[in-house]
Amino acid sequence: MDEQEKIEALIDLKTAGKIIQVIIAWAVFLWGIRKRRQKKQEISDNSAADGKETMNVIDQQVIKDLKDSGKKPFKPYFTASDEYGGKKYLFELPKDFVKFDSSTEFDPSFCYEPKENYGLSKLTNALPVIAIGPHDAVYDAVMEFRENGRVSHRKIKKFKGENFLFSASFSNGKIIHYAYAFSDEPTRENEALFLQYPIALKGTALEKKLKAALDHAAVTYKETYI
């Protein structure tokens, strides 16, 4: 090997070394990015788990407070009112129920808050709600009732009055809905005046108390043209 060939060989070795260094640097860089992403994901997962655990604690405390409130009488009643479809409708509820914007088709909505320090910002599925709106199970039951005068596999109580067809309970295994299905006459056809509450309250004194509140709301329900 002459002198020129030796020089060229050295240059090739240096070039190869630089290329290897670049490859190693990129590998380390990409590995670092991957590790940072994994760390962020772990933090995110832990935060989500902590949040879920915190919410479960909140729900458990709320359920306990709710059950305790079942032993106490309702606060005085007030007249709830709203307007829809050219009509104004009114019904009475205990002041234990606070009106709130549910950001859903349920309008109006009233949340049962026996303790003022809950705050609607901490609204969870543990809190019972009385509202007016559409409900798939109610809609199907109404269609069948109008066709056959009964509802299969569903115990219903016919309503004596022009506003509602019947009352019935529906459950998805987590939430119970106790609903009054509207008749043909009111503006809210195919909708219901309903109460929803967690299944954890089933069989408690509070369940009986909440149902009594909805029964009273249905009996006092009125519609007038605006």
C-alpha cells in the first residue's frame, strides 16, 4: 500500500467513525424521547387513577350523607316553573332540590342536595335528580301502552289525570329511573317527568322519600298557555 492509499484508508475510517457517532447520538436521542413519553404516560395514568379513587371517595361520602338525610323531613316546598313549546308548566318540589343546568336534553333539572356544601361543581352520579326530558325506556313503554294498554315485563301504575299516562321504574343496573310518562295532551309528548338516583339507595328510607317527592310533583303538575 503506497502513501496515497494509506491516506485514503484513514479518511474512510474517520468518516465511518463519524457516521457511527451520528447513529449512536440519534439512537440515544430517540431513546430519551421514548423514555420521557413513557414517564408522561405513567404520570397521566397515575393521575387518572388518583382522580378515579378520589371520585369514588366523594361518591361514597355523598351516598352516606344521602342515606342519613332519608331520616329527616323535606324542607318546605316551592313552585318550580319553566316554559316550553308555547306553554308554561309548574310543579312543586321540596327546597332540598336545587335547579341547575344539566347541559343535556333534560330541562328543567333539579339536583337533590341535602348538604349545601356539596356545591353543583361537585355534582356526581351519586346525587339524585328530578328532571323533565326524553327517556328511551319511557318512550318504548309509552308506544306499547298506546297500542296495547299495557307494558310487557313492566309494572306500571296508571295515572288518574290528563297529564300523565302512568308511572314506572326503570334501571340499567347502576341508576334507577322512576318516571311519569306524559300523555298526548301536554307539550312534552313522549317525554317524562322523572327521578334518577343511584342503585345504592334502593330499599332505603331515602328512596321512599325521593319517590314521594316525584309523586307530589306529578300531582301538582300544571300547564298553561303563555
